[in-house]
Amino acid sequence: MFIDSHCHINFPELAQNLDEVLANMQGNDVSTALCVGVNLENFPQILQLAAQHDQIYASVGVHPDHEQDTEPTQAQLVGLAQHPKVVAIGETGLDYFRLKGDLEWQRTRFRTHIRASRECRKPLIVHTREAAQDTLRIMAEEGADQVGGVMHCFTESMEVAQAALDLNFYISFSGIVTFKSATTIKEVARQIPLERMLIETDSPYLAPVPFRGKLNQPAYVKHVAEEIAKLRGISLEEVGQATSENFRRLFFKDQTLSPL
Ligand SMILES: [Zn+2]
Ligand SMILES: [Zn+2]
């Protein structure tokens, strides 16, 4: 069995074919998917998906690329995270690739999410792009290691991975690890401890080989697992089992939910 630790199945490309998306998960042994929030405006849809489907969980947060969306307060995030199927705060973090200029508001927003995460004791889902040093610095300053979380869609070096591991974070690999050119990411996937690794699709984006360029979906997380099995010289089953156990340890540790 496999778990997609990060997807956006509330986005219209996937939401309009939800029955098919869920059937494909089942057909590919993908037991569970975490539908990650990117703003407060769409959070009700995510919560509804999670409430209606046993295999779907939710997170609440405002993405660093969403400059125009409602700025969340710590109290708002904590309040929305009270629902039993909301298992994390995020995605949050820093993105110096898509947005330029004075990004102090991104760093302030990131700090708000970390404080909310510590207050409600739910782990963080961190997005970082061309901003690794600031991301790690703010995580350390705000005590993100107290709650832990995941560096999602990991595209950084082994040094950054090690620093995140030292802060009690997991590393999640997306379809990018299947791309031929992703040599550094493949190396990180070989080296980090299996017990700190997660897999994800980030669908509808970033479809893995052999679907690269097409619409991605949670069922394809199996192809991410296949690549990691190949890189580490272990079986597909071992990758599926370890990453699913890791997911449950990270996101369900303080909860009475019985996750499948
Ligand atoms: Zn992201
Ligand atoms: Zn995402």
C-alpha cells in the first residue's frame, strides 16, 4: 500500500473527475491521500472532501505564492485545524523563485504558521524554493523542531536535507525524482534514512515518468515509490510500507483516529 502525502485534488482538474481519481487510487494500492490547503478561500472544499471520504485527509494553510489571498492569523489556523481530519498546518514556507521583491510578508506568514503548528501540536508542511537558508533559519528560530513536519517536494541538496532532518523533519519526494536530470535529488533519495522519507504527487502538477507533462493524480505516487526502490536497491513493497508507516507516525501520532 502507498500513501500520497501531498496532493491538491480539490483543484478543478481533479475535482471534476473525483470518482475516477478515487477509483484509480484504489486500483493502484494507494490507500490514503493528504489534500493540502493553499488558501483559506478554498479550505471549505478541502474539508468537505476529507469529511466525505475516509481515505482523504486535509491540512490548512496559505501558500507563500498566494500574495493576494486572505492573510491568516495564528488563531484562525489553530481554529480551522481543530477538525479531526485536519492533520497538519500548511502548506507554508518561502518561495523566492516565483515571487520577487520585498518578501518580508512571506517570512512573517511562515512564522505565523509555525506558531500555529506549535500551538495546536500538528506538524508542518513546508514548501521551499530558492530560499533554503532562510527557510531553515526561520524554522530554527521559531522552534519548528518542537512539532516537526515535512519538507515537501524536496529539490534541495543533501546538506539542506540533513539540516531539515536535524530539525525533526521528514523529506518528501515527488515525481521530480523520476526525471533523468534530477541527479542531486536522486542522490538525496539514496542517502537519507528510509524511516524519514515520504512520497507525494503534488498533483495535479509534476506527473512522474512515464506520465511526465500529463495531468498528475494520487494513483501515480506508485511511480515515485518505484524510482526510490530502484535507487536504493530495495523492493517496491518495502518503500510502500516504510513511507506509509512514516506518514502515520508523523500525522497521526497525537490522534485517536485509526488510519486504515
Ligand atoms: Zn508546494
Ligand atoms: Zn502543493
